[in-house]
Amino acid sequence: VPVERSGTASAGVVRGRTDPVRGRTDPVRVELVECGRFPNGPAVTDGGLHWDFEALWDGIVTGLREAASIASGRGLDVRGIGVDSWAVDHGFLDDDGALLAQPWCYRDARTDAVRERVYERIPFAEHYAVNGLQDLPFTSLFQLVASAAERDGRGQAVPGAADADAAADAERATDWSRAALVLLVPDLITYRLTGRRVAEVTNASTTGLLDARTRTWSDAHVERLVREFPELGDLRSRLPELVEPGTAVGDLRPDLGDETGLGAVPVFAVCSHDTASAVAAAPLPQAAGQREAPGRETPGREAAGQESPGQESPGRETPGREAAGQETTGQREAAAYISSGTWSLVGLELDAPVLTPASREANFTNELGIDGTVRYLRNVMGLWILNECVREWSEADGAPVDLPALLEKAAREPGGRCLIDVDGEEFLAPGGMPGRVRAAIDRRAPQGVADTRPAAARVILDSLAAAYARVVHRAGQLAGVEVTAIHVVGGGSQNDLLNRLTAEAAGLPVHAGPVEATALGNVLVQARAAGALTGSDGGPASRADLRAAVRASTAPRTYEPTPSRGLPA
Ligand code: LFR
């Protein structure tokens, strides 16, 4: 399970007692056992920010070896392997299935200008109508156009290329011109594990090439792109067959079965986008649309999917809870989620995309989720900003910063003095983060905020909490649901101060946990596919059954908002 700044290989043990007559007698419990964890981060190689795929692969094989040994020590059978990672990034395979180059990291600035060129020819609204994706500079589509435009595979013109001989030409051929197939990072790993080349749909939905309504590659959109950018050539033929989470992709290659000690184990497609796995394991009470507020009329499901500009109230950027409640009276209730880590992915689980102009203008995304669902959310920059500051402060000190102590001091700082725009693209790239944060504070707080680490940390966390609150309420308005609680999952759910600030800012209870939601979602989908997890009635497990297993296996912490407190000024 590689993630952006560290990779974990976890094994899940699924327990539950089944009575053949009465069905299941106790809730299924899942225990996660961490088998390996390794650092992962983008590095500048070949003139750009790339991932070290071989280092990732080594970490994975080591983790699998450890999983085999832990399982055999505990007398357990390994029933499946599933891969998830961050989204959008991909590698190119040549005709022989070899990886042509290290995958680019989406944080490289090469797509900035490309995005403008793409929108000049295909306006954002036309993309949104098909793929429903928020405008982010790094969506795979922009990366592909950038790669196709490269002349020597690294964005440099080749001097004297015109009169180069054929052999030199071949050597200089771009990665794109030699690419037979595009595989997203988790699909690349699944391919190495099994030899099978597929595109798992939750992650494929972040490429910009999928139709958010049909969950299939949009031939029309791909053709349109190729018409405008002929250098993309036969893009469609380079997109693999799509599979849904839960599909058995193939068995672990025999050589790897031997090398790791795992033997023949099926590899399942899971929600291979880490955020989709995390949302699958967010213990949401019910999916939006399943539960109706008592005595209230429920609008048709289509209401959210159709263009209904009258549905939202323009100009209300930051409603408090009561305001949102008034506006959404008569609508369904739902809990929001925040998948909190390097990024914070903030939104709702829906059963159809919201493609309205209002949704587009608010820059909400419709990524795909488990069991035909849509992850209706926005990317908020997340703990990346704080983590990068901590990394640089630690480098400056020559010793790791004591994070709990820093957060304790930040909690004692006066709050709400200054909010910075955590979504600013200026924070996207690594390096120099404390300086960029300071500059943003100075722009926003003429009255001054002390130039100390705790003060900077407090501004970042206040700003994150305010952004979460805004996005949660806006998601509710745009999707036509009343948000009644927030579930924070992932590593960031351990940040007490941030949870407390979020509850205050949103005026909603915050339930924090599980921390390892991504690994848990990954394991649960495998467990269901392998037949190790059935529904409470003995039939196939539903999403609600998966979440019941999460609830039975973890203990969330709840933060109640102070009554009458709304968003920070
Ligand atoms: C989170 C995540 C986000 C995606 C970003 C870039 O790890 O997957 O969902 O937008 O990383 O891939």
C-alpha cells in the first residue's frame, strides 16, 4: 500500500463466527497487522520530479515477504493481495511490457502551462460535463498532453535532431512515442505482481478520461482530445481494460510466490485510489440517500445529478450549521468524510455524480468509489503544508522536531487570528514551505502574527479547519443533503487539535478514526471478494456490512462542537 510519503504493507486478519443456520452471530472484526513501512517521496531525477518506482517495488516485495512470515507464524492463510496508492500518476509500458521511465510526480510544475493550452481548446466546462473532475493542475490528462509534447522524453528540444541518424533518433524517441500502454501506479504494481494489465476504475476516474456517469473510458472525450492534440496519437489504444474493485485480476506470479514465500495467492483489484479505499472504510452511518430525515420529503435522486441552478444559494460561501440546516430542510441527511493525510479529501459519498454548473463553479470533483458510488469531494491541501514545514525545521535543527510538543504549543496560541488560503497552488511544490507560509501570513495579517513555529502551526491548522468546514457545508448544499456529522479518517485523524478546530469551525460533531482507513478499506474489499466476509444475512457483504466491520474493529473518538460557536471570523 504505497502512499505519498511512506509506504505500508499491511495484512488484515478477518474474524467472524458464522452459524450455518442463523447466519452470522457476531460482528466481523478485522485486525490490521503492519508488515512493513518504507519511506517514499518524489525526487528530482532526469530534470524533473519523479517517483523511484524500483524503490517502491523493493519495499513492497519486502513487505510481502514479511506478511508471509507473520501469517505462517500465526497459522493463517494469505487469501489475497490488493494494491492502492495516490492517484493520477502513471507509467508507460513499451511493447514488451517494460516500464519506459520512472513515473512523473504530479507535483512537478510541467503541467501548469499545459492546463492553460488544454482549456483554450477544450473549455473546462466541457471536461466537467464528462469527467466531473475539479480543476487541478495535475489531472493525468494534462500530464499526458505534457508527455506527448516532449521532444526527447524530458521536455528538452534535441539539438541537431533534424539530421540525426536513425539509430540516434530511435534513442531519442520520446517516452510517449514508445508507450504501448498507460498504467496508473497501483495498476503498474498489480501488473508486476500478476503480469495482467488492467485499469482499476476508482483510480482511473482521476485521469480525466472517464465518463463519471457510465464508469467507462469516454471514447468521445478521448477523441476530442486527440483531435486538439494530435501528438497524443492513438491514446485510446493505450488505455487498458477497466475493472471494478473486487475483481480477481490474477494470481501472484510463481517466481514472486517463491521469492516471498506466499505461494499462489490471488491479487484483487481493490479501490486502488487510496482515497477511495479510505472512504470505503470510513464508518459512515449510511450512504447519502439511504436514510431520510424523519417526516421530511426526499427529493428524487436525479435532483443532484441534473442541472438545477436554483438548488443552491449563490453568495453564501461559509454558512454555519444552522444556516446550512435551514437551506437544506426537506433534504436527506448524510455524514461527510475527511480523508486526512498528506491531502485532505473532503466530501460526501453519493450514488450519482453532481455535474451542475454550480458544482463546477465550486470546483467539486466526482471521483468514483466503491460499489457504484461517487466520491463527491474537494482536495484541500491537507497536512502537506505542516509536514513540509516540520521536515524543513527538522533539517534546520539537525534533529526531528517534537511534533506532539509543537501541537501542544499551537493549541495554546490564540486561535482564529489569521486564515491563509491553504488551497493556494503556491503550496503545491516541495521546498521552502516555512517561508511561503510566512509570506502568506504577512499578506493576510497586517496586525501581525508572531514569527514562531507554534504560531505558524496554529495558523495552518485554523486555516485547514476553516477550509474543511466550508467544503463540508458547500458539498451538502450542492448535493442536496443535510450534513449531520463529519468522519475524519487516515493519519491526520490523530491530530487532536485539528479535530477540535474542525468541530468548532463546522459546528458539527467530528468522529475521528480509523487511522489506517486506507489499508482497512483495501483489506475489506479483498476479504469480501475472497469470500472471507459475508453480509449479516449470509449473502454478499454490502457497503453497510463493510462499515459495520470497521465499527466493530475500531473505536472512533468524538469531538462535539461548542454550542453557538460557528466558523472562525
Ligand atoms: C491522496 C491522493 C488524492 C489525490 C492526490 C494526488 O493521497 O490520492 O486523492 O488527489 O493524492 O494523487
